[in-house]
Amino acid sequence: MSSPLTKLLHKTTTSSNHLLRHHQTTRSKSDSTTKMQIIIKSFESIDKNLHWQLPSNTRKIKLPSTRSLFTVLKSPHVHKKAREQFQIKTNKEMLVMPTKRHELSKKLFWLKRQRIFGAQFEILFSFKTRLDKQKLQSVLKEGGVKDGSRSNNKVEERDVLKAISSLLSDGLCSEGLDCSVNDIEASVNGLLPHGVGMMIPSIPMSVLKARVDSEGSKGLSGQLIEKFVLNNPQRPAVEVQPNESVEKYNFEKLRAAMTENDLDELARVTHDLQLNPPKVKKAVPNFSVQNIKRKHIEVPTEVGDINGVKVLQHELSTNDVLYADLAFDMTSLKPELLPLVPLFCQSLLEMGTKDLNFVQLNQLIREKTGGISIYPYTSSKQGSKDSASYIMVRCKAMSASTEDLFNLVSSLQSQFFITCVLKEAEFTNQKRFKRFVSQSKAKLENQLRDGGHVLVAARLNAKLNHAGWVAEQMGGISYLEFLKDLEKKIEENWSEISTSLEEIRGALLSKKGCLVNLTSDGKNLKSAEKFVRKFLDFLPTTSPLTASSTSDALLLAENEAFTIPTQVNYVGKAANIYETGYQLKGSAYVISKYISNTWLWDNIRVSGGAFGGFCDFNTRSGSFLYDGSCIASSKMETLNVYDGTSDFLRQLEVDDDTLRKAIIGTIDDLDSYQLPDAKGYTSLLRYISGVSEEDRQARREEVLSTRPSDFKEFAGVVDAIKDQGVVVAVASEHDVDAANKECSNLFQVKTPLL
């Protein structure tokens, strides 16, 4: 069976033979050649995968293949395990064939509407025409060109306004109109890039098509053309005429002033430029702070109540996908149960249920939904020492599968996500649970060596705020120590562990601490409400456990060093600057980012030869943290760099350009692009952390109003970290001993891998 492109090529060949015979009979009047070139690009071999029956008069030209090599860093650390390398090879081929001029437009639009998979096509048309000189001169004279001079009153009217008036009266060609409408519809449906979709006006397709059916193509362009082109009194007309006598005089004057050596040098430079013309650099417009919008990006959020449970709804365009986030409060958990929470989340999805093993359960989830993830989340609350700790259940599905996602039929034979995962998951597979523990322990041990800065930051936060303590119990060095003990207890006390997992489920699954977050368009949100209501009916009203009394639990504020066999040391230092009396200002965002990109980078990464360093300011808890890696025997130098930050800020002279770049870089982080599901989820995190839209707007105004004097004022705040900060290191035993000798028992030494 012939492909659509093959039919097009055969049709073009037949037309071209007729055109050749006609061309030979009329060559005395005009000599014209029209060619259509199709450039084919493919990642695969074109000869191997594209078996087309080309016409005999089609030329097949091989084009050079291109190969692009890429190296992608997976983390800020330059390490062979932290990068990926791959290549993209593109094969090219060109088909050249003659064609008829009067069929080019129709064939072009026809070919653009085809969906030819496996390759990219570029269609080029070339024309070569020889006209009678006398006829050409007569045409130019009729257009207003006489004796080398252009008339300034007829050319514009005949060549431009006449064509526009014709477009206004006749409208667009039908093929072009169909393609334009199809392109707009594809953009609205998300088939084209997001940037193209943003450019399309928000006109419903039904209204647009109805206008075209009733008024024709003139209904799309008539009013705009008439208003902004034909009847626009501000339309400029510019005519530039060269003065040949002045140009000739300047040339002769310059020529007389040049010597023979100058002429030879000019000839040489001209010849070199012809062989190697300079590349023209495109000018990039300068972006200023005044170009930044003063209003922060706000996600539409409607807070409602269903069966006594808060429900957040975000009406956004999601291409008919419903994103649902379920948050269950963990404040009622006992402290000793917190380290089991990550394993509990993993067991819900990978342990199986009463009727399904874990393989069947995951197959069902993939069939009915677009993906499920369950994990703990912890954050400090704005303006409070309390923490917000939740288990997040994130899922998505097409609108047609919403019932499958939220189906809460009380029958135990129901095999849908909510009942299977939250209610019917069983914690009886001892062997599989032991594998979860071993995998988690091995992952943390590898992270100590390859990403120790993450565990250092978690340990420091656990010493400064309660939310950090909770997070460290479920993912830090304390969690690693728990896993080592748990691995030994599984064989002896499995029933106790299984009972603890059931206790976690009983404490979490209740209406009291539940939040529902939905993101989709208005129609899907409305239809999802009834399924959310059924799901909430499934939850008990209260939790069997009372609230935990660990709201102020912290690790001891002592310097610690964890020794492991490594050649790279990770050192961090932190303090809570809110406890020193500092009041949050938006300029702190700009200053902390500037410190990371200049002072810490230059002195730790560039001068020190290490992997890098950064600082992080948690504006909710007040923790200001330095963290970074260093080479062997340089921990004290790294700490000296941290302590020298205040002197750096005091001596810093910030010019206008530097300040502008720092502010723009900070706003870029605040306004980073997010897909609809990320917008809805971020809004949920702000809600549970107590960050209001008024706070965000105030911080943005302060960021944009940052002054050079703010950098010097912040130096006094950083002094508190130098004097009161606590230090945590993950390093080799030899380097820790050297640091303790150099600075009188600086660290309490511990060994996490034993």
C-alpha cells in the first residue's frame, strides 16, 4: 500500500512531465524552473526505515549526518556517578523534484496536514525565472519606477495596500484557514509547546468555528486589518534615496589619502572576510528590575469543607487530568513510631492486600490511575515553633477514571486504589519487609559517602527546630541507626513490628487530620466532589491516639563528627538567627543567594578545589545553614570561610549592576515555572505551613527593594552563626582526629557505619 507521501510524489512527477513539455514550447517567451525539495531528518537510518517508491526523475541527495554529545550533571558535585552522558545522531537526506507552480500552495498545505511518523520533514521551494528585459522594464514603470528613481506615491498603494484590501474583501484561502484553525485547536489541546498555547487568545473553539461558518474567513481578519492597517493614521511611510555624488566624492577622497601598502592591506583583509565572514552576534536586551512584575504569582485556590474536612480546589487547565493530593496529619503519632513511617508508606504500595499480591496491585494502579506516590512531609510553620508533619498521598487520573480513583464501595471485593492501598494493605509479608529495611539502609550508607552534605544539613536542622528533628528521625543519621537495629529485630519481634504498622494506619486514617487538595478544570472539580465525599465517609471521625507531646524535641546542640572511609569531607555549620532577634526581610533571600554564588563558591570550590559550598536560610524556622564539601585535611579552612562571611559582607561594595543581577536571580527562583499539578501541590504546602498570600507579596516587595546597605546590615546577623553556630561533619577518621588536635576536641566523634 502506497504511503501518502508516495502518492504526492507520483502526482508531482506526472505534473512535472507535462510542465516540461509546455516549458519547451514557451521557452522563447519565458524560461522558468520550479523545484520542490524535501529534507528528511531522522534519528534512525533513512535507507533502512524509509522504504519509499520514489519517482524515476527524483534526485536523492545524501546530506551530512550530525552527532551531538551531551553530559548532564545529576547533582552539584562533579563526580563520575553524578553525571550521565549520551549522544543524539541525526541522519539527513534531500529529495529534489520539479513541480507545477500553480499547485504549490495546495500541496504545501496538504503535506503539512499529514502525520508522517518516524521522521521530520522540511519542504523548500525554489524558482528560477528568465524574463524578457523589455517586459520587465515595462512592468517596473507601471509600478512607479522610472529611470532608477522610485515614485513615492504609487508603489505603496499598488504593492501593499492593494494586496491588503484584497485580503479584506476576499478573505483567506480555505486551505490556509483550515490549517490555522487546526493549529489553534492543537495548541488549546496541549499538542503544541506550552509557549505557543500561551499566545493563542482565550476564544472557545466552538465560537471561533461558528464565526468562520457564518462570516467566512473575513470574520477572522477583517476588523483587525481595517482598524490597524488601512485606517491607521499613524501608519508611517519612509523613503530613502542614496546621493550618488556625495558617496563618490567621499570614496575618491578616502582613496587619495591611502598609500600602496594601505591598498594592499585592504585587499588582503577584504579577501579574508570573503572567505571567513564574521559571525553577527545577536543583541540581547538588557533586563532591569523595573521590568519585573510587582505582583507575585498567585494560584487560584478555593478552600471548602466536605463532611468536616478541609478541601482545597485549584481551577487550572490540566488537559482533562485530575490531580488529587491527600494529606494525613502525623502529630498524633508516638515519637517511637516516627522512624517506621517511611517503611509504612513503602509497604502500602509494595506489600500487597488481602486479595492482591504486590505485583497485581501495582498493575491495577497503572491501569486505573496515572501514578501513585506516598511519602512523609515535614516543615516548620510560619511564625511558630510547631511543625507541620503529614503523610502525602499523591495521585492523578483522567477525568473519566475519577470514579476508579475515589471509588469507596464498602464491599471488600472492591479493587480500586483507595480501598486497596489505605484500607486493605496487609503488613504480613515479613521477608519482603526485611528487604525494604535492607534497601533503605544501603541507600543511606551510600548517601553518607556520595551525598553527605544532605545528611549534614538534616542533622543540623534537627538541632535547631522541631520540624528538622522529625525529618531527621525519618531520613537522617538517626534513621540509619534505627534501620540497623530494626534489621536485627525483624526475625525476633516481627509481630510487634507488624502491630506498630497497623497502629500507624489507625492513627493516620481519620477525618480529624485529613486535607484534600484537588487540581483540575472547573468541570472536573465539580464532578470529583461526590467521589471525595464518599472517600471521606470511609474515614473514621477521630483517631484512636492522642496528640503527641514532642512538639519541642531537639537533638543536643553539640558539635558532631561522623567518621566513614572517604576522601571527601562534608562540613556544615548553622544557627537559628530568629533567636538573636532578627526579623525576616525579603532582602535575606537576595543576600543568602549572593553569598552562595560568590563568597562560598570562590573560596570553597574555586580556591579550595572542593566540590562546592552553599548557604540556606529557612525563613519559616529561622535556621541559617552553611553546608559544603571539602578535600582532606581542610575542614578548619572551610569553617574559617564560613566564619569570614560577615567580614566579606562588611567590606562588600555592591554596584547597581551587581545588585540588579542578584535581585533578578532571586526573583527567578521565586517565579520558577511550574506545571499545573506542581502549582496545586505548592499551594497546599503553603497552606499547611501557614504562608499567606499577603506574606508572599510583602516578601516580594522587600526583595525588589533590596539596597546595598542591606548587605552590610546582614553582616551583624551572620555574626551570630560565627559565635553561636553548631558544627556537624561527615569525614574520615584521620581528618577528624587532626581537626580535634588543631582545635581542642572540636567534635564528638561517632561511627555510623559500624
